[in-house]
Amino acid sequence: MPTIYAIKPTFQNLLRPLVISLAKLGVTANQITIAALLLSSATGLVLMFSDAQAAAFLSLPLVLFVRMALNAIDGMLAREHGMKSPLGAILNELCDVLSDTALYLPFALLPNVYPWLIVLLVIASILSEMTGVIAVQIGASRRYDGPMGKSDRAFVFGTAGLVLGFGIQPDVWLNGLFALMLALTVLTIINRARQALKELVS
């Protein structure tokens, strides 16, 4: 199924000159991974303690974009500059789900938003990434199938943050959006599992 993840190669090509410069400066992939987590955690705390002021959510699209760039940069440093390591692989997966949790849980504090819906969505998001990793455990490749992968979630949450930041009140439309995301995330879990199993028999 189509996913925003498909544009990753083009995005990486744009970042490659920066990655080369960072490697020359001695910046490591793990440092970039940790920086992305710290940025996400700090932003999540700001959103959480902003008394649900919608204007604070205007920062979310920019932070999500920067985080996406950092995620691409750490992978390129690891693959293209000899920085792959077991610790890096662990940090990459753990920091991704921790960052998602920090950035998305504050939506549960918005008025008229069902907190349980956000919690379920965050749990489902973690399970979708776990499913992608489990694929490696059974001998398939790391699965990034959609329709609601990490990049897709970031796009939708970032757009929602932008809309809220411009003063649109959270209401039924936002719960409907999150319910749709939850359904698509469950479909993503199923799709990743199916594609991993399909890969093993092909």
C-alpha cells in the first residue's frame, strides 16, 4: 500500500551534502538519534504543560519535519559512513517509538478529544513498528508497509497541529480523524505481518 515513506530516497539525496559535512565533523549516528529523541521529548513537554493552548501546536509541524530529517540523517551516517552498530539499531527503534509517544500523547489533553482514542492510537503505532521489527526476527526484511507508517502519522499529526494552531477548535472532526488513523494503523499492522510472511515464501 502507498505510504509517504516511498519518498525517502529523494529526501535522503537532498540531505546527503549535510550528512557528509556532519561525518567530517565527527558527529555520530547515535548522537543524531538521541538528539531527535530530546527534541521530541522537549516538544511533548511544552505541549503537555501549555494548558492545551492550541497555539502551542503550531510548533509541531516544524518539529516533526526536523525529526524526520534527523531520522534520515542518522540512518545515512550509519550506512554510508561506517557507523552501524548493535547499539545504534536498538536506539533507532526505541527512540522512534518514544518520540512518537512524546509528541502524540499531548493531543489527549485537548478539550473535546477522547483521551482513550489517542492512547489506543499511540499503542497501535508502537505495535505497527514492533511488527516491522518482528519481520526481521523471522527472517524477512524490516517492513515499512503502509497505509499508516511513521511518516504518514507524522504528516497527519503535523497537519492537525497546524490546523489547531490557526485557531480551529478541536471537536468531532479531530476525533473522526484519529479514529480513521487508528483503523489505518491496525490495517498497517496486518499488512506488515502479511508482507513479511509473503516475503518468506516468495
